[in-house]
Amino acid sequence: MALKATIYKVDLQIADMDRNYYAEHNLTLARHPSETDERMMARVLMYALNAQEGIAFTRGLSEADEPEIWVKDLTGQITLWIDIGQPDEARLRKACGRAGQVIALCHSSSCELWWKQIQSKLTRLSNLSVLQLPVADSQALAALAQRTMRLQCLVQDDEVWISTDAERVSVRLSPLKLAA
């Protein structure tokens, strides 16, 4: 018998002063049995940093042809594709052909090795950004994970704070490649 996804409920309040975006989102996340708290919280972080009309979690690990998060416009075109982890070169090329903007977020200790292996093959992809979430920040975010979460995300001057009623985590993403 296959293991089922664990459901997490997130009340996410976003105050992004860099983009002038202020909203509250009630999210339901299905955490795949093979997914870690670090990966799940990386998904929540990327949702918060890119929240806009049309943003949605996809089937993620359960569907190979979909990103973790995407934004679609009213015509159904994918305007933003967000992958978490270490996607291979072919997946990133395909994503760049399907979406207006692609972001890959790496959050593991082997991120630099992965990036060195594929960096030269992706230089021509002008709509690709690759970001690194430091391991310490990723682990601190994972410590916030609970089945029911009330999170506040504050973004100001490229500094990100994710907090609960009891804890506050500072996150600083490092760009490995920025879209042109």
C-alpha cells in the first residue's frame, strides 16, 4: 500500500515592501511522503516571495512535467515556473521554453557542486534565475514546520524574515544566476 501525502495548513501573511505586495493566503500543502520539512518550507518561502495573482502549488513531486509552483495568466500561459532542489539541465531548458520566467531554488549542502556541473550549459537561458538557500537558513525554516502554521513573511531590502508567534527566522538567498 502506498503512503499518502500529509496535509499541512498554512495561514501566510505577506508584507513584501520591495514589491509593494501585502496579502494573506490560506494554503493547503500536500507533503509527499519522500519530502522533507526543509523542502516543504522552501516551497512556502518561494510562494511567499513570488505571490501574485494566479500563483498556485502544483502536484510537485507527483507530476514530472510540472514545477513546484507556477503562475499562469488568464489565457493559461505559464508566466512563472519555480522548481525546488537540483533540477537537471534538460528540465531547466524545457521549463525556460514553456514559461516566461523560471526560478530554481537549491537548498542543500551539495548545491555548489550541482551548480558547477551545469552552470556552463545554462548561460544562454536569459529567463532563468538560480538561487541558493543557505543550509542553516533552510534548517531554521524546517524547525518552524507544523501541521497547522500561522506564518508572517516580511521582505524589505532583499532581506526576508519568516516568523511565527514564537520564533523569527532571517533568510538571505544567494543568487547563483539572475535572469537577464
